Amino acid sequence: MKLSDFVADFLAKQGLRHIFLYSGGAIVHVADSINRHPKLKLIIPQHEQGGAAAADGYSRITENLGCMITTSGPGATNTVTSVCNSYFDSIPVLIISGQVATFRLKPTPELRQKGFQETDVISIFKSITKYAAQLKKAEDIRYELEKAVYIASSGRPGPVILDLPDDLQRAEIDKGFLRRFALPKKKKSNIKREVGEVVKLIGKAKRPILILGAGIRVAKLVREVRKFVAYFKMPILLTWGGMDLFPYDYKYNAGGVGVCGPRGGNFAVQNSDLVIALGTRLSQMITGGKQNLFAPMAKKVMVDIDSEELDKFGPMDLKLDLKIQAELSDFFNNFDEFYKKPWSKRWDSWQAKITEWRSRYPICPTQYYKHKGNINAYVFIKELSSALRPKDIILTDAGGNLSWTMQNWQTKADQRLISAWNHSPMGYSVPASIGAAFAARRDIYTITGDGGLMMCLEELGTITKHKLPIKIFIFNNHGHGIQKQTMDTWLAGRYTAVNEETGLWFPNFKKVSEAFKLPYFHMQNHDEIKKILKRVLSTKGPVICDVEIDPNQKIVPMLKFGSGLEDLDPKLPPDELKKVMIYQKGKGDFLEEQILMEAKLI
């Protein structure tokens, strides 16, 4: 049996049906074998970065492995950004790279290159994958593939890369005599005592908050976390990566949290006396830059499979009162005995207060609808989220369009809301939507910026080639809006490389759509939103919708980089709460526009 045929058969047995591949001289044998396999379909992106992003999106929707195959040298290195996305978001993706023949591999690390397009991809990828290996002997192919897939999917998931020299791909092997990978025995975790401590803390709490992140879905524990919340009836805050775990109007949903979080959610966590973090690493995007100011009166509990995440906080960061290193599945399983007893503790007044905050500090107040000229991003997002249905799949990109979407999206039941949360490169959402479309076989709704689309413009060709039902909404503010806001904050509005006046250039997106044979729609003001949305959503197949966003649109609220979260609510009565004045005018923690906005809303 040809080794490359074994690779194709192995991938099919992992439940994969679509393989993303960009060919080259060092991978032609694997490409040929996959192309001939009856259960696999090759999907050819226009760029390796796009292919790896598509594999990432495919994995997120199928909740299984995604696979991208590429050639040696530049083919492999072009996937780096997308591999980072998968690594930082814990997404299991298998990258298979071709390599020069074993007899052309450089004999010493000091030699820069021996074979044509030879690159030491193992050294490059070691820090951004869970496992990076090069096949040394043909008879080890089964062992290396099984090991790579096991590592990618077990524990805290993530990407892996296997480098296949060209001469080994075409080697003949006897699959009956191939070395196998022995699955390690799972270590039993005993966290019964820690879980008991958590229950005691919940019982004593007057203002508890449960923060839920993307790790819940990564661990495939959505049902378990919903059971947990329904039992304890505790208010929940959702990170951006966890926003689609519960509908917006779920009775215990307290909203978002973080440096761009709604004020209501930030007031809730800052006034809480107990914070339990599940499936979130409590990054600075959630806690604010001054982490010691996060939830200052609260006992803090964090559950994480990764000890490095639990131990990363320094003396000036937040202090965890209880660290539980365990798989989330083990954590939830330990509550089975508690679920047999009724839970009588209620936090009705605390929940009512949070509901009041959410109402008092809306992300999209009614006065935004009165805006004249180009479209207010918050108004558009509110209208789009209202128009879409339960179970729809939405992908958003980076920068301003990501922030506006996540701040104002009103999630419906079983919707999926996806982005590259932690690496967050421009140009992710369109190629990731390609993977999502193949995985879901239904309409995909994609939000990107004009800058983000320019980063992956070529992937419109993949969408056209396969007639994928992807509706692309371009947030067209003729520049990089979030960078303008940063320069307003730090550099007194001295702009560099953020719009056409300072060095960027953008095409006519209508002509771009025509070149790629995609239907094009354009909306310029609030009066056109509903009408154009209706036409876009009723059009079958792919669509590009150009949304003219006000070039001066700001992200509100947005904490200045390095600052702590918002102040405690000045109207909260309990005497024991110590004021932590952070966002007062004059402190410099918020932009002037945000301070004025706060004044209008109170």
C-alpha cells in the first residue's frame, strides 16, 4: 500500500469528509491519494492561510477535527497565522505539510537550506502547536498520525502538525505491520473536596456571578453548563467566546463583561461577592489591564484543565481564592449528588439589580437611530441580530466590527457566534466561513471590515467556485476604525496608516463583487437597513452587502488599554462596599466621548 493512500484512508476514518489542501511539488502524492478517496472531498482555497482558517472554522462547527494539507516551505509557513488562531482558541486542527525528500534534508541546523523550498517547519511551529513532528521512517506513519490526532483532541485541544518528506509519501508500506500509538491511561482526578468548597461559597454568597467562556463549548459541555445554571439559578456573564451558550433573553443572563463589555455586566462583576470562572482564562480583555481591581470584593474561583492558566497571575494581578485544576467534565460530574437535592438559595434582588443595570446602560440607545449620514454600527448589528433566526451561524472578524458585533448581538437559541477570539487577525471570518459552510451545509452570515476583506480577498474565489451560501457584510468605514480610536486616545488623533489619507487604499467593492460573480447590495443610511437586509437574506447563495459605516464611529464603552474595569455603581446601597473609582472624568481611563455618553445615560 502506498503511504499517501494510508494517510487518506486514516483521515476518512476520523470522520472527516472535507480536506482543505493547497498543492505543491512536495505534497502531490498525498493530494492525489485524497482526491481518489471515495469518502473525501478536496477543497482548494486560494491561499494556505485561508485554507487553515477554513479548517479551523470546519472544526468549530463539526466539533471534530479540521485538516489542512500544504506543501513544504512557503506553503507551510503561510499557515502560521491560522495555526495561531487554533492554538490560542484550543481548536483541534491537523496540519500536514509536505517536505523535501529525506536525502535532501539539511544535515545540520546551521545549514540554512539544502533542498529546494526546504524549511524547518518543526522549529517554527513548536511554540504554536501541541505537537510538531517530522516522519522519519515510513513504518511510523500510523503511530505519528494516531499520536497527532490524539494530542490534538485530548485535554486542552489544539492544532498539531505532521511533516511528511516526499520520498516517504510515495513509499510502499504493509499496513498490517505498522507501529501503533498506545493511548495513555486517563488520570483520575479527585476534586470532590474542592467542589464541596464551591458549593459552600455559593451558599454564603449574596451577589454571586458565574463567568462562562469558550472552553465550555470546546469541552462539549453546553448541556452540562445549562443544567448547572438552571440548578443554582445564579446570574451568568458571558465572555465573547461564550456568548452563544445562552440566548440573550435567558432569565439568568446578565450580559457581557470586559474592556468592551456592556456597563451593566461590568457593574455586576464589580459589585459581586463571588466570581466562579468556567471555560475562561480570565484574560485582560475580561478583567481589564489592572487585574487587581477586578471584582475587588469577590471571592474568586477558577476551574481550568491547564495549570499554566491557573498559575499565570502575578502579585499585581487578580488573586484566586480557589484554583481547581481539572477537566470541566469532571467538575460538572461532581455535582450529580447535589442535583438530587433541591437548591433553595435565591438571589432575586441581586438579579433584579443586574436587570436594572442592563436596562439603564444600553449599548444601542434609541438616540443612535436618529443619527444622520452613514450607518451607526450598533444600529446595524441590532437590526441584523433581530433579523436572523435561532440556530443561525454568524462569524465576525477583528477590530471594530468584532467589538460592535459582540457588544450588541442579541443571541437567539442555539445560534453560533464565532471569531478567532484570542489571536484575532484581520481576514479570519471569510475563510473560516468557508469551512463552516462545508460543515453546516446551510447559510452562513459573515461580518468583516473593509480592511479585513482586503486581507483575504482571494477567498471570494473559493466561495464563487463552490457557490457557498455565505452572506458577507462589509463594515465599510474606509479605514481601520479601531486603530483610529487608539490614536485618538494616545496620539491626539495623529493618524498613521489607518485610512486612505494616511496610506491605505481600498477598491470599489461593487466592481470586486462583479469580478468574482457575486451578487452585490449596498446600504448607506438607516432608512435602507431593513429593506436591503430583507433582500440580502432572501437571496439564495453567496452575497456581498456593502454597509457604509460612519468613519468616525467609536467603540463605546471601551476601556483605555491598561486600565481597570468600571466603577461600582454609585447607587448601590450596601455600606460594606468599598468604592473603586476608575472611570471618573479626569482619570483618563475612558475617552471623552464615553464619559459624555455615561452622563447622558444616567
